[in-house]
Amino acid sequence: FFFQAEDGIRDAQESRGLGDVYKRQAIGTVFGRLIEKLQTTRDTIIEETRQSFQSFDQMVEEISDKDKLNKKLSSGVEEYYKTKQQIVEIMKGQEIIGKLNQINSNET
């Protein structure tokens, strides 16, 4: 034997009325908006982080380029001083040759 509830007859629990339904809907709406806001905030943070990483990568690349430039510059400066030293040696040699020539011309 099974009893079937007739329309309008429910368990012994009292009806909470429409106010509770509206409260649940309002809470659902608030939570829905909160979730949307959190997702938007999360998306914004992800995008800002991505942009920060791109900026960081660009800075690293620029620093690397500067390091390469500094190495070339340093190498160029070293080459300049070597060349300058060679020129000084050549000039000293020419001075010595000039003095020797002068001595030779004085002796003759």
C-alpha cells in the first residue's frame, strides 16, 4: 500500500514562503556576480603577469645586447691600445733611425 500526496499536501515541514525563494535567488545573483568579478580579476592578473614577463624578456635581451656591445667595445679599446703601442714603437724606431742617420751624416 502506497499513499500518494494530493496536490498541496507535502511533508510535515512548514512552507518557508516565497521570501526564502527570493533570498536564495538574490544570494545566487550575488555569488554569480562575485564569481564573474573574480574571473575578471584573475584574467587581468594573468594578462598583467604575461605583459610583465614580456617586458622582463625584453630587458634581458637589451642587457644581453648591451653586454655584447660592451664586449665589442672593450675588444675595440684593447685593439686601439695595441695599435697605439705599435705606433709608439714604430715612432721610437723611426727616431732611432733618424738619430742613426744623423750620426752617419755627421761622420761623413
